[in-house]
Amino acid sequence: MADDSTSAFQAGQTGLIVRIPEAEPAVRGWRERLDPSAQAGVPAHVTVLFPFLDESRIDALVYSALADVLGRQQAFDLGFERCGRLPEVLYLVPEPDMRLRQLTEAIADRWPEAPPYGGRFAEIVPHLTIAQGQEDAVLEEIEADLTGSLPFTSHVSSVELMVHDGTKWQERASFALGG
């Protein structure tokens, strides 16, 4: 979830993700070696909002509000046909990504104190990270390896609340999308 090393994860930190289990066969090995969030226990996913509220702020009212906000969003399908790149990052591109952006915007609108990526980036770029902090040659090797595993489709019907316990990320709750 974070674009930093595992040491950047702190106990009580939370994030909202959509799991993409269909990606696991293709990306698990690479992610376990080259993605700090995978090393910290996060499954293949697209981040909806990170960081979210500190765990100490998440009470029954927040759970209820999350269920309400997310329940108003419809379930949808995503296709993964190609890789994308950011500096030293390789990721799978979810398409279309408008529904993911809408999820992020709906939650950020409800909790403006929790802007996507802590407000570090102006644009929301939905993605499924495979590797971070690698040279171009490594990213090219991974991308070539993945071409035989693409395309695939994933049905998104829930958003998971993940909490870092100081060592690993754990799923704390799952919120169903409507429809």
C-alpha cells in the first residue's frame, strides 16, 4: 500500500483496498520479493485509500459510515491487460479505472482529513503494484514474464479495511459494494 519500505509502516496505520485474487498466480512470487506491502502481508490489491484514519479513530460510527458510503457504490469488473510504470515501480493497470477513482473520491470526500497517499500526489492513479525500487532491467524482466498471464478479469464486490499491527497488515473488516 505504501510506496516506501516496510519500516515505513506503523502500528495503527490503516488502508482501504480491493483484493484482486485473480492476480495472485501471476504476481505473488514477484510481489513477495519486490513489493514491501506483500512482504508485510498485503494480498494482491488496488489501493482505494492509504493512509486512512488511524486505528484508534475507527469506531462503530466509522464502520457504519464506511458501510454506507461503500454500499452506495456498485460492484464492477476490472480488466488487467498491461503493465504500467512509475519511477522504479512496475504495476498492473486496472481498466477501466473510473470506478476505482470514484471509490477513492467517495471516501476522501467523507473523510477529507485522510487524502489519498497523504496528499503527496495530485492525481489518483489506480494500480496493482508488482515491484518497487528496482532498476529498469529488473522491471523489464518482470514485465516480460507477466505477458503470458495477461489478460484477466476481476470482479470487485467489496472493499477491505487493513490495519497494521506493528509487524503485519491484517484485514479488519470487509464492506460490500451495492448491486
